[in-house]
Amino acid sequence: MQPLNRSLKAEDLPVHVTYEYQEHLPEKIIQFGEGNFIRGFVDWMVHEMNKRGLFNGKVVAIQPTPHGKVVPKLEAQDGLYTLALRGIENGEVVKSNEIISSISRGINPYKDWNQVLNLAESPDLEFLFSNTTEAGLTYLKEDYDPNKSPLSFPGKVTAFLYHRYEVMKGKPNAGLVLIPCELVEGNGDVLKELVLRYARDWDLPVDYVNWLEEHNQFCNSLVDRIVTGYPKDTIDDYHQLLGYEDILLTAGEPYHMFAIDAGDDVANRLPFHKAELNVKWGDVTPYRELKVRLLNGPHTMMFAACYLSGVDTVLEAMEDETLSEFVRNGMTEEIFPTVKMDDEEKQPFLDSVVERFLNPYNKHYLADIGMNAVYKFKSRLIPSLLDYVELNQKLPRSIVFSLAALITYYRADRVEGDFLVGKRGTDEYTIRDNKEAITTFTNVWNEFDGSAVGIQELVTEVLADVELWGMNLNEVEGLNEMLITDTSNILQLGMKESLKRLTEIATK
């Protein structure tokens, strides 16, 4: 079967594959990261703008780590890859296959740092995007060598911009718009502080630091799309469908939302919205709350209760009558009222979340959602819990039950390295979390003697851990007692039966 590259002609493709190559476009974007998400999100958006003649620019993808494997594949395919979108949007089934041509080339900076520096000299360059995971937006003490790529992402940005500053003589119009896409609150602010820290640590000129602050725009952003990546389980079916072989094929959902904290000056130069893309310009705070509470919150609320009820994916949970009722009640009756936004704006988002949860093409595994679940519960559900109590002077039943389910999920069968291993019947699952969470749950469950008093002591000790939750949750009136009841029911009756009783009470 023919591999995907520039020799492939659009007229030779099946009708269900879209291919519109954009030639001779300047490289306007440097992008740190070349993984599935950024190719299925930012690079797709650039491609959509290019098709409409709105941007007319290409992306240069920089390998973020020394052991990356994507750049050689990009080289083999002339920067091309297929984005396969599958899902339900506005009640309609969406199946699209499009060859994306927005990436001009990839660079391994650890082998070809000079190529990166040459790009820094380009007057065509305007924007920097990144997706280096949350770990990428951190400080790593390292020395500055102008002839060698720094290891950290912020270090690379600092060195790249310094070379540009020197070559461009510090011209104001040589500054870039930087839009990091890492899932870190205030990601633009965080990146700016890190770059300034590296500049100071490396004793770079004060004039360069001033140029960084005055002539480069660091934008906070929020991204939202599920990109599942290379569909290895069904890749042969995809290749038969497409008629060619694609080693970078990327699968994802149709839904997308991009919020960027920038004004008209950036929006006019980067007109995503004119390409009919769901991009919000301005303060990202309300969209962050919307996403964190109504998408991420239900994910965290459902994972332990539904997994320990015997299902593995979000879709399986939504197709089960009892589990679906539990999830929907928590979303609509408990979380939705706490989101400080007009119903006209948050209701369509809630509807889209339900569609996404019911996506028959997306295997979103509950055990994956359960990674680092304690921090996720703290940031995604405790604010909703507290706001619900303030609004209604009572506890949100589904959210509280989900905390009891999380506590039960963290009951380990054994310790394995830095992680715990739990059991669901004969199936094992890995509990991944930070050291504090692992230590706390290991200790409380080791001390548990199976008695009613033991459950009270366990729940009280978990809720009292300020480092885990940011507060002593025993101070929330009635929470301790309700959580003891739910945890006791789960241990005695099992998760599914406890959920059945919970939903029966809720519907009366």
C-alpha cells in the first residue's frame, strides 16, 4: 500500500478523504511539541485557516525531548498526516478524514539546533505555540550554551528569543505572540515568568529582558478537544478505508474549543474565528470554569463509582441506566447550578458534554481518568461541592458519593514501586498519584479493621488531610456523617447496589 507523502495525488484518493495541499507558504509559527493533541488541534486549525486563504502560513514543529519519535515520521511523510474525526455533533454523526498539510517540517533541536536558530532569524515568524505537557512548564536548572539546545522547554524559548533579539537588533516588531497550550492555569503567565527567570539566571543583557517584557505577548489559553491519537487497534481498517498507509494517523472527536486571552490585534493576525472555528478571544477564566466544572468535574465524579461498578469506559457508563442516572444527576442538578455563567451559554456546553460522553467512537478509559484523582477532585469537584452547599444549605448527594467511591478505589491490594495496585474482582488496576496521596491512603486502609468505628476513623482521617484537599473537609457540616454512610454501604453492599439505592432515593 502506498505511504502518505507528497507523491500522493488528491485525485487518486477515495471521496471520503479530503486533501488540499497548500504550497509555497511562509513559516509563521514555531511549535514546541509534535504529539497527537497539538497536531489534532492547533495544526488542524491552521490548516483550516489556510484552506480559506485567511492565514497563509506554515508550522515548524520542534521535538520537545531528546527521545522523541515523531520528527522522523514527519520527514518520511513530508509533514503530512491524516486527522480522523469521529463522534456526534449537534445530534448528527460526524465521520471525516482529512490530510493536514500545515506543518512544513520538523526539527530535532538536539541534533540540529542551528536549524532552530536559523528559524529565529526569519522575519516571517510571528507566533509560538506549545504543548509539552504540564511537566514542560517547569524550571530546570541548566547552563546556557548558545551552540546547544537547552533541555527544558522554557530554556529553549529563552535561548531562541535571545538569538532572535540579537539578530533583529532588538526591533519591537521582531517580538512574537506566544500561546502555550499546556493544561496549566495561567499558562502564558507561567511561561513568561520561567523565561524571565532563565534570562536572569543566564545573566543575559538587561535590554533583552526589557525587550522580552515589552515586545513579546504571552497569552493564557484553554484548550478542549479529546484526541485519542494513533488508532493502533483499528489501523488496518483505517488504511483500507483511506487507501494509503499513514504512520501518523491521528483520531479525535469533532468538538473543539480554544480560548485565548488576547485582543483584536492578535485575533486579526490569527483569524481562527473567521474559519468558523470555536475560538473565544479575551479572558479565559469563565471558559476554564465551564470546562473544569462541567467536563472535567463529571469525569472525576464518575470514574471510581462507574469503574468499580464493572464498566471500563465513559461510554459504557453512559449506556448503563443506573450509572448514567448517577452521572447526569451530578452534572445537571449539582454542578450546573454552581457555574457562574448565563444558562444560555452554559446549557449548550452541557449538552455538548453529554454528546461527547456518548461518542461511540471514543474509548475513554475510566482508569486513565483516575490518574492523580485526588488533585483532580480537589480542583474540579470541591469548589462545586462548597458552592452547592452555599446555594442550597445541603450537601450534593452525587458528589459526596463520588468521594466515597474514590476513597474505596484507593484501597490497595498491594504496593508496587511508587504506585498502588487495586482489585476489581479478579481485575487489577494501577493507582497513580502523588506521594502524599499514596501515603495517606496506604496508611488509613492498613489501619482499617473492618468495623463501623474503623470506617468512622478512616473517613475522618482522610477528610482531615489539609494537604490533600486544601482544607479540613470535616468542617463542612454533615459531610463526615454522609461520607461514613456511603463508604459503609459500598463496603457492605458493593458499588453497583449502593448506586442503585442512591439513585432510587434521588428519584423519589
